[in-house]
Amino acid sequence: MTFSRRICRLGANDFPLPSAGLAAIKEHMAKTPPRAWQRMLSGRRLDLLDPTPVDIEIEDIAHGLAFVARWNGQTKGEYAYSVAEHSLLVENLFSRIVSDAAAKWRLAALLHDAPEYVIGDMISPVKAAVGPGYGELDERLTAAVHLRFGLPAKVPQTIKRQIKKADRISAWMEATQIAGFSEAEANKFFGRPDPAMTQGLNIVLRPPVETRNAYTARHRELLEQMT
């Protein structure tokens, strides 16, 4: 047997640990909970299982969402369609649906997918397969984000439904313009939107840094309108 082949076949028994040392390692692993926090570029350390508003910064959210692709990246164009770009469109659509919406609810629309800056974007069938755990994690992160920016932990159901309506219209636009769906397919999955809601709107594809800057700018504008 060659030396290289012998190395490939080496296992744990070839380098036995003293029983006391092995026991100490097992005890340490049993006592140490798995890491559930994410270090952000801002320097914040966000606990994903127990998030607090003080560890949330809009720059981290905007940066993360600008680099998370919708549709698992399966879209046409030179740039992925990001969650940040989608969020800007949803806020625009929500403002058309509820023309007299207060600034705080428009901000809620902009932030509707904010948790995805740390947990990523999953298509709906995968979310369903993952089960209730994903939804619970999303709700905890959403509550922390909302409290950080002066919103209630949970928005009223009437507002939530209107944001969801805007979300589905955005999904229909994305599906038909960049994700390869026929209108018939998109109508089946997302419902056909009122043409008045989408008039003059198009899917925008641009470099992530531009989208990040647009997201933070819109966030700042809405915060100023809330004061």
C-alpha cells in the first residue's frame, strides 16, 4: 500500500484520544448551544432565535436584501432581481392600493420582507415544506424590525392583507416579465391584477449597490414623513 493510500484510509482509531480528553470534548459540546447569531457588517450581532431591535440597522437590511435574489436567481437579465428591488415595488403598489395610507404603513410595506436579509428568500412551496418553524422565525424577526423603526410589532390585519395584495401583484409582474411565466400561468398562481395597478410600472434590474442605496433612501424618506 502506498503512503498516499494509507493516509486516505486513516480513521479516528489511528489517532486515539485519551478517554478523559474525549469525555471532556463531549461534555463541552453538550453544554455549548449551537451558534444562532449572525455578525453584520455594521458590527451588530443579531441573535436569529431571539432578535432584539437594538441589533438591527437599516444599512444591514438594505445590503442583505440587495444581494438576495428572488426566484432563486432564475430570472432574465444581467442582474438578479433582488428582494430589495421587490420591496421597493411592493411599497409603490401598496401606495396605489391604499392611496391615503399613513407613512408608517408604507414603511411596513417596504419592510415586509426584511427578515430575508438574514434568513434568505424561499419560494412558497419550500416554505410550506419547511413547516411552521420558518414562519415563527420570520415573525420574531419582523417584530424586532418593526419595533426598531417605530412600528407596532404586528401590523393590523387590514394593512397586512393590502400589503399581501401588493406582494402578489409584484409577483405577477415579476413572473411575466422576467421569470418566464406565461400570463395564463401567472394568473393561475397569483391572480390577474387590475391593469390600473400596474400601469406605468416595470421590473427594474440594476446593480445591487444602486438598489441598496434606493432602499435606504426610501426608508429615510418614510421615517421623515412619520415624524
